[in-house]
Amino acid sequence: MFGFFNKVSPEDAGMVKRALGPDAAVVVSASCCAPGTGETDEAAAQACRQVLAETGLDWPVITVTVTQAQSIIGRIAAQLDARQTALSPQVTQLFMTQGLSAFPVLIMNQRVVAYGGVPGVELLRDTLAKMKAPQGQPIHAAAS
């Protein structure tokens, strides 16, 4: 009977694996543990969508709760590369040192870029400008 609660759908596993991959923006939410934080999570996701649109990047913005991530990562660990595997301990460390105030945690292109609230659009623009695209070319904001 209790095995019902341990089931992970292939869709959820795929979503978490994609969230840990390159070319994605991820909002790690604590809404599973702290009701009422959904608005902050959505504002963080919207800031990501805005900056991605400005830069012309067609990355998904994925929101995953910390509970979803914890329940799935162990089950897909063998499928993850080194960069994907490294993200989980970084988020765990933030939670251990900051508690629930660390959330939402924002990950872009496999890097923790902000935590503890809604990141400013300017911060996200600057972060993306400093990142390197997979081909080694800088990511620049589109001209307005």
C-alpha cells in the first residue's frame, strides 16, 4: 500500500532530468513545505521568462518543488552526468544553511544564480551575459 506514495512517473523523472540539464531555467520551489510561496515562485519564473525572451533564448522555465526533486533524483542518479549530479548538493547546502528562506532557488544553464527571493531582471541579464553558450560564444542580450 505505501508503495503507492513512492511511485515516480516517467514524466516527472523526465522533467527533473531536463531541469538539471543545460539550456534551462529552473525555479526550485519550497511551496510543498511552505504554503503561500507560490506567488514568489511565479514572480521568479516570470523574471526568467522575461530575460530569456529579451536574449532570444528558447529555454524552458521549469518549476520543481524541492520534494519532487528529492524524491526523483535518487532514482535517476545513474542517468545524470557530473554537472547534473553537482546541482543537488548545492541546493541542499543552501537549504541546510538558510532553511526555507533559501527558496526559491534559481538555476540557469546548470548554475545556481540566485536564491532567497525574486531575482532582479538586471541580475539575470548580467548573469546570462557572463555565461558561455555551449559553443563557447558569449550569450548577449538582444538589442532592443
